[in-house]
Amino acid sequence: MTDSEIILCSGIKMDKNYENVLSYNEEQMVNLCRQNAIYTGNNYKIVGVRENVINISARYEDCIYANYIAYKNKKYGNKWFFAWVTDVKLLNPATTEITFQIDVFSTWYSRFNLNQVFIEREHVSDDTIGKHTIPEGLEIGDVVVSNKEEVLNNISNFKICVALTDIPSDITIPSGGQNINKLYNGIYSGVYYVACESSNDATQLIKMYDELSMADAIYSIFMIPSLFCELETHTWSYNNFSADLRYIAYDTESSWIATGIIDRPDTIDTYTPVNKKLFVWPYCYCNVTNNSGLTVPFKYEDSTSFNDVTNKTCLTFFLEGAITPGLSIKAIPQDYKGLRENYMYGVDLGKFPVCSWNSDVYVNWLTQNGTNATLNVLGSTIGAISGLATGNPIAGVGGAIGIFHSMHQFTEAKMTPDQARGNVNSGDINFAYSNSGGLSLYNMTIKREIAKSIDSYFSRFGYKVNEVKTPNLNSRNKFNFIKVGGMDELVHGNIPANALEEINSIFRKGVTIFHNYNDIGNYTISNPIV
């Protein structure tokens, strides 16, 4: 039979295991073969085609270095076939036997039609931060602090609050300073609360009551943020004693006393990742602690807060407080998990110090027994870290399975510092050492070394998506990784049945599709979204 054509090639860098393939149509593949040809035959006589063997009228020395073949035989129409050369044998000085294995992917790629199937992994076409959060089950190691923000951390903004059961008429209060009441946060209180400007003013006030033989009217003394206090100062006096005071201002049902904001970091332990999934839990998140034994992780991807000053996504907390000895303050996340004010995820601050003074047995007892309540983080708040280790990202991905095992999570990272695991009454200590018992916001990230490793993994194999969809095989500029789940059949079309089954098996195993021959095997190349 005549009018057939064959192209023998050398140095074609595609593997028979289909780890890497090309998204070339038939014409592009033929051009690639011609560019790498070591022998071409036109209008030659094929002695026979049987069980992937072709006898060609070519010298052995012209064929021995061939590793790839393209051929067209009029017996099969005008279709080009592409194959790997597996053996070259000398039959006689003018005839060489070529044994080959059909490259089904390249041979039939031009006829691919795609179904909707379950996609386990792929290179996504939209890498917006927070869009992809399905756990990968990768080893993340320990975590480090990226930066820290404090709320209520300035000790100079605290006053000494005195709770009084009575205000004797003997104390002189200037006109306009008589409007103190017993309604705080919409709740009636049996005592009056006043805030002393300084420790000397508190001492002066105590002495006034001692002089009036009313020391028992001083019910409690504790530290309070000045945000609870009126701006106006009232001077109380009796005989030679004088104290500058501010009245507790909040008598509404809700007392918004402070706001805390922390921006999502731009790097992961100084490393700037290519893949934005590294900016979500558990690779990047915020630990919120009351510095008294309670630490709760928050996810930036669950926040819709935006810092207009820095133009960054952030976590925003507002602090509400109620007047009690030691204060009750709760930090409430805003625009978190779909709620404008999400009280379910509120963090209780540690109690502020309750002070001691002479002649009050109750406060001494209260101080000795501690009013700094400690709370444990609820497991349902964010979810156990170990729950993120479930699932196998690329089970059965051929040669990639070994890569997965080296990346898989074998240990659980500590998401919160050790102090958060105990019931430590540390409010007074924190206050004394300038933490003020307030709220601390810590940006936490995995270490740079781990971040680089995971980033390389994502660049190579994309993200776990676990979604029924039609994949885009050309969503990236350089290459796309696709892995189909189960026994789903991604490809259909005018393709022989045995070739079609092999092609679908390639996608079930997981395959990297390169879009330019010169890039094959280069997984570190920049691969932006098309």
C-alpha cells in the first residue's frame, strides 16, 4: 500500500505514564514531530501494520535513536497517529522494524468532548482569597506570630472606680454634679459608681467616708477604662479632703466602649505565596486572646470587614461592657460568618483588678478568691484542628502519591499558645505588666519553610475542589492539573472505545496538561490564570 507518511522523532520529552501531556491539536503535534524528525518517509510502502509494529523502508542507522513516531495510513483515512517508539530492529539493510505504543492522549485530543464529572483537584480559574477553603490535609507544622494588635492596652486610660452604697449630704458637690444615678446598661444597681482621676483622689474619697464614719458605704473599688467615664470632672470635698471624680456615663442598654481591628497579613512569615489559599485557615488566621486564659481562632475568610484606611480585609471587634466589680466586657466580631454582630463568637475579657482598702472585709475576700473568670474554648467554636487532617487530596495520583505522603499531616499543629489550655487566673498579672487585661489580636501563620513547600505543592497539583463540574483544561497559561474522582468519565467523542477508556483512566489518575511543549516538566514556571 502506498501514499502513507511516517515521521520518526528523537528527543520528544513526553512520558508513557501520562504524568505530563500536551494540549496540542493534530496539526500542532505534526509540526512538533517534524521539528524533531530524524527520518521522514513520503509515499512509501508499508510492509505491514500488526500489533503496533511497522516495517519501513529505512536504514537501521537512521532509525535507532527514534523515541516517538507520527504516521498516517490511508487505510485509516487521513488521521494522524502519535506513538512512543519502544523498540527498533534491523530486518535487512533496507528495512527496519519499529515497535511502538500509541499515545492515546495526543492522538485523540482534538476530538475531546467533556462531561460534567466529580473533580477532586484542579488548577482553579479564580484564586480569590477565601474562595477555596476545602481542607487539604497537609502537614502545616507549628505556627508563628506575624503581627499583633492590642485593645485597651494603655494603662494611662484606666481610672479607679469606687462603688458607693450612699452619698452623704455632708460632701460638697458643685452645682451640675448631682445627676449621678443607679442605672447602668439598662440595669438597676444598688450602688453608685464614680471614677477617681488618680490614686490620690481615691485615697481622698476613702478618707472623706472615714471622717463621716461611713466606711461601710464603700462597697468595692476596681480598675475601669476611662471610656466608661464622663469627660467632665466633678470635685467632691469634705473638710480638708477633696477628690476629682468622673461619673460612670453609660446608662443605656448597650455600651460600645472600644473597637479592635487587625488586617489580614500580606505575607506568610515574610514569604509571599503564589497560591492565595495560603491566606486562609489553617495557614493564616487570627488568634484573639483575653490574656487571662482564653484564646479563640478567627478565620479571615469568614469576615466581610474591610479596612478603608489600609484597603485590606480585616477582622473587626467591638467591645461592650457592663458595670460590675472587675467589669464584664465582651469582644464581639463584626461582619463575621454572615452576621453584622456575631455574639455567638464573642470573646469574654478577663476581669480587671479589684483593689483592696482598709476596713472592707468583702472586697478582701473577693480579691483573695479571684474575680477573673476563666473560660475554655468551645470545640464547636471553630472546629478541632484534627478535623482538618481528614481526606486524601490526591489518592491514586500515580507518581504523585509519594509526593502526597510526604506532604500529609502527621502531627497536629498548635493553633493557640500553651497558656490558653490552662485555667490560669492571670488578669491582675496582665494588668500589672501593661497588658491591662485587655484584648490582644495576633496574626498567626505557618512558618516560611512550610509555606514555601505547600505553595510548591499547590502550584504543581492545584487545589482540592470536590465538585461536580466541567473542568477548564486551559484555565492556566502554562499548565493545568486535573484529577477526576471515582470512575467518572470526563471525555467522550468520536474516539475508539479502548482509547476512550484509557484516556478517562488518565484523568482519574491525575494528569498535568502543558500548553507549550517547551515547558513540559517545568513546574516552577509562572502559571497565571488565563
